[in-house]
Amino acid sequence: MSQPSSRGTYLQISESLRQQIAAGKLDCVLPSEATLMRSHGVSRNTIRRALKALEADRIVESTPGVGWRIVRDGDRRNLAERMTDLITENSLSVGDAYPSEAKLCERFGVSRTAVRRVLAQMEGNGLLATIHGKGRTVRALPPPSSQS
């Protein structure tokens, strides 16, 4: 931002991001805070205030291992719930192959670290099993979801 604003720089930035999201110019994940700082010429605190304003309106959410992602279609489930629900959504049965880490990263727009964390949790809960050389398979079906 070149000049101070009476309206608040962070509000101008949040409005700009809001318009870019509405126009489809930003994909699932927003640029990093550092990138936003450079592009707007402001401090990290100003960027965080802008992002918090968008978060309050449920336009974006902070996701560990990902950064700030755009909330689409009102899907407010966390990554673990979405990955567990894949078993039901894809009509997988016990013994079927579970999607690869790369496919999960692409589908959910998250880091491999975040995917691996949830996969380990799913294995710990007995939903998945790892078969050396073959990847992960469904070991048990999840309980029925409370979501409709």
C-alpha cells in the first residue's frame, strides 16, 4: 500500500482479497503471509489482521500445515474428518486401496506432512493398514457420520 488510509490498511487488504476470491482469482490456498506482505508492502501484523477479518466472515480459515485456505461450499470439517469420510464417499470396502499421499495432497490442497499426520491417526484408530510395497488399504469402515 503506497499511502496510509483513514479506513485502515488491513480492511483495504481484506476487501481486495475478498474480491479476488469472489472473482476466482485465488485458488484453494491463499499466498503465504510473507508473499502477501511483499505484494502489499505492509507488516505481518497488518496481513494477519486482514486475514482474521476474512476468517470472521468464514471466507478463509487457518489450516495447520497449509496456511490460509478458502472455505468452499460451507465444508467446515477438519482434514481428519474429510479424509475419513473419503472411505464412505468413494464406497471403499475393507481391503480396498486408499488414495495415495500425493492424491490426498492434491485433493485437499494440503501439505504432505498434514496428510501423513492424519494417515497415522487413521492407522492408529484401526481404519487403515499399510502393506509394504502396496500402500494403504482400508482395514475397517468408519462409524456413520453425524453429517447429513
